[in-house]
Amino acid sequence: MNHYQIVKEEIDARDPKQFLHHTPEDEYDPEIKRIVELLPTATSIDKLAVVINEVFVNMFSAEEVFSINNCYPIALKIWNKINNG
């Protein structure tokens, strides 16, 4: 599974803005693409959580939904799938 598919699977599973039940399946694609572009800068789970947080806060201006605490479980799952195959 490539990085885009891994990130998409986890972001869509979390559906942080509860969009997917009434919008197209590609609703989070711009955010997912940006996270994938920034993956090389995420050298730890904590840094990946920050990347996810920053991407979603910049795109949606909804910091409470995308707090680091809320982004960490997504980052952990992505990190494990990418690094442990």
C-alpha cells in the first residue's frame, strides 16, 4: 500500500469533520495529498501529529477538532503502517 492510500484510509476512517456520510469520497483529498507531501518532514509520531494538525487547521480553521491530542491517534496508525508495513 502506498503512502497516499495509507493516509487516506486513516483520515477517512476518522472522518474528522463528519463529511463522508453526505459528501463525495474524495472530500479530504487535498488535505491527504498535503500530508503525504510533508511525510518526509515527519521524523517521529509526534511530528506527524503536528503535520496533520497544521494541515487541517490551515484548511478548516477548526483547531479544536484537530488538536494535537486528536491528531496523535491518526498519526500513530499512519506511522505504524508506513514503518512496519
